[in-house]
Amino acid sequence: MEQAQLNHLAPVSLDVLHRVRQSIQSVIRGKDDVIQLALVALFARGHLLIEDVPGVGKTTLARALARCFNCTFQRIQFTSDMLPSDVLGISVYNQQSQNFEFRPGPVFANIVLADEINRTTPKTQSALLEAMNEAQVTIENRTHMLPQPFMVMATQNPTEHHGTYPLPESQLDRFLMRLKMGYPPAENEKEILRNFADADPLLSIEPVMAADEVAEIQQAARRVTVDEALVNYLLAIVERTRRNEDLELGVSPRGSMMLYRAAQALALVEGRAYCIPDDFKRLAVPVFAHRTVVSSRYAAAHGRSRSESILEEITESVPIPL
């Protein structure tokens, strides 16, 4: 699709989106694919779960996103003694007005970093369910809308399990994608040491667009064209996850919708007003892997319980529409 046609669809030019990527890449070195998928999650109105060891740039990525779009940012460090009110907020009695006043918690921000989300109890984890699904919270029978855009970026360390509470399937299903950042390549790590050892890299990031423009891009992403053949391709992948003997739990209808929306956002980020088969194939694993459960038989035979390799086999086996 030509640039003029894309501009008719999106409220910002492809050049502006390119500047956003460049701005984030200036502080997150060697992780262009992760940056692109984080933008996809934001433009698809989704939430992001990043599983990785400490110190690889998860917090920096979240803060860089917020600064690029001039969004409000809150970081919540989850611990085992945290209560739902510590996340959502609380009603406090005002003696002067003789009324209860709501004091919003840190979830009332455009981008919320839920750091080490698996270190808090299921009760506190579930406090985010309504916020992530409906962009609102209900406190004492009163509904409070969250600011737009709204995105939760959660992190957890996959190598440390002592004192943690694994996220249930219902919570995992709220995340659009699960990603792994990984260590940067050696040459990029050298750049990080040379350029940022004595300075905060985030200080160099200037806002590229306003928060309300993000909401416009999110609306534009939903107008990206998806051909009927691609919808059938998506559903064929989903159906095979439900019939695969190595998976106890296949992809839900919500998972199908998440891949559809993510593919639209990816097309927009790449400058297209239409989706192609590779959009769905590329996103199937990060969108579906945390929504499926590997059978105990497969885990015992292969010594692993993650579903990425099974999903890769499924996507390779489904014929690509021509």
C-alpha cells in the first residue's frame, strides 16, 4: 500500500512511527524485534508480559514507551504483602466534607509497569483483571475509568520460583503477548557500556507524539484490512491447537481475537493498510504460547513444558493462503 493510502488510514505518517522506533532503539540496543512487538501491543490495545532475568532492560523499555508518547507512567513493585487497594486505590473519609473520597492507586496511568507480578498473591494479581479487560476499576460499587491509552507491562523472572505465585490461565489470557528480551549482542552491550555507564539513557528521549494520538492510532489499527482468506488461515491455526494431542488446552476465542488485532497493528507499524499471511505466522507464537497448556505426556517425553515449539510446528503445517 502506498504511503498516501496509509496516511488516509492512520492519523500519523510512517515517518513519525519510524522516529518512535528510532527513539526507543537509542536506549534499548540490539532488540529491534522486541521494540516493534511492544509497539504492536500498545497499538492493538493489548498488554505485554515479559519473562526474563533482571537487568536486561524491561523497565527501561516501559519507561521509554511512556516518554516517546508523553504518557503517564507508574511502576508497581509487587510483593507478597501487597493488597489490591495498593494497586487500585482506596476510598478515604474526608472529615471536612463528611464524604468518602476516592484516592486512585498507581494503576491510574497510561503505562503501568507491573514488576515481578508473580511475587504477589493471587488476590492482588486478580485486582488487575477488570482493569486489563475493561479499562476500568470498581471500588465499593463505583466504577472509575482508567486513562487512555492504557497498557500494562508485566514482568516475571522465569528462573526463580521461590516465594512466587504462578499466574493462572485467566490472568495470562489477559496479556496480548508474552515476550523474552534476552541478552543484547556483544557489540550492542559494548555501546551500552560506552554511552550509558555514567548517564541515564532515558534523559535523551523526547516525546514524539502525544498520548491522545496513540488512541487515534489504535482506532486506525482496527481499520486495517484483513482478507477473508487470512481469517480462515487464523482459524485453521487455532483449530489445530485445540485438536493437538500434545496440548491439554488450546487457544480460546479471545486468543483468536488477540491475534487478529495484533496482526492489524503489525501491518500498520510496518506501513501497510492491509494484513499479509506473515503477520499472523510471525505473531502466532508470542500471542498463543501463554494461552496453551502442554500435556503432561509431552512434557515428560521432551523434558519441557513450554508450548513454543509445538506452536511453531502447527504454524508450519498450516497451508499459507495465496
